[in-house]
Amino acid sequence: MDGPGQVTDPAFALPPSRDFDGGLLRRWSYSLTSADALAFLRLPRPQPRWQRLTLGAFALAWGATVGLLPTVLVGPWGSTRFVVLLLVGPVGAVFALVAGRAIWRRSQSRRMIPSPRPGQMEEWIDCIAVTRIDANEEDYLSPELIAGVQLTRRHLIVHGPNDPQLVPLSAFANQAEAVEVADHFRELAKGPYYFDP
């Protein structure tokens, strides 16, 4: 008979299992540095449409400008001098953008993490929690929100609906543990999920 005064087991009397919605399974602690922030900023992301349109408009404007210049300056159409001048603008613009972005990323990474700060990744019964590189908070991902798990030479990367989260490999005892955790998270992402019948 259920009711007040009845003896019940404490919620955490037994080790956590996946049948229980709560409970910390494992925790990894590490230190985040500006090198981790730089790796985060270097992750491939889709290029915004406005950037593609701007680069295309610049290439068209440059081509039109070179085409309208006198032959004395650019040479006859199709000549080596004409082709080189036609390519110098767009190639130079791309080079300048790449160099500028590299400088910006280094500067931004130092602003994001000016001095080493603690981070952690936790595996809970119903989610994983990872310290965000770009904010002083954690990102919580239930298994169905894990879009992918990637292992690089220096980081475990967990992709979700927001920005990817990086965990330095120094968080793990060795490479074998990092591989095991990455494989485990990939398995979690496959389901079944708690809401599945």
C-alpha cells in the first residue's frame, strides 16, 4: 500500500542506469586555453550568403574594370598581361580575406580565453554537458541532439544544434579513453531515445 509513512528506497541507493532520468555517470576536467579557442574559431562553418555575394560582385566589378581599361595598359584581350590583370584582383582579394581572417581569429581567440580557465565535460543519464569555449556556461545535449562526434589530433568535438563544443584530449587519461568516449557518444546519438516507444 502506497502512502505517507511508507518505507521507500533513496533515489540514489542504486548505481545510475539508463532507466533513470538523472544522475552523473562520468566527469572529465580540463583547462581551456586560447589555443582551444583558436581551434574552435577554425572549425569549418557555412559561409554566409552575403559573403559569397560580395565576393562575386567584386569579381564582376574587377573584370568589368579590366575590360574597360585601354589596351595600352592591359594588353589585347586574351594576352598574358590581360589574363594576369584579370586574375590579380579576385586572387588578391581572396588572399587578403584569408590573411585578415587568420589575424582576426588569433586576436579573437586571445579575447575569448585571455588566460587558462577550467572546463569540464559530464555524462549524465539523460544528456552530456560540455563547457562552452565561447561563453562561461555549459551546453547540454541529450542524445538526440548530438549531430556528430569527431576526434582530431588535439580535440574531441561534439556537434549539436548550436556551435560545436571542443574538449581537449588532455581531459582523458590516454588516446584509448578518448576513442572510447567518442565511440560511446556516437552510439548514444543513434538512439533509442527516452521518448521512443
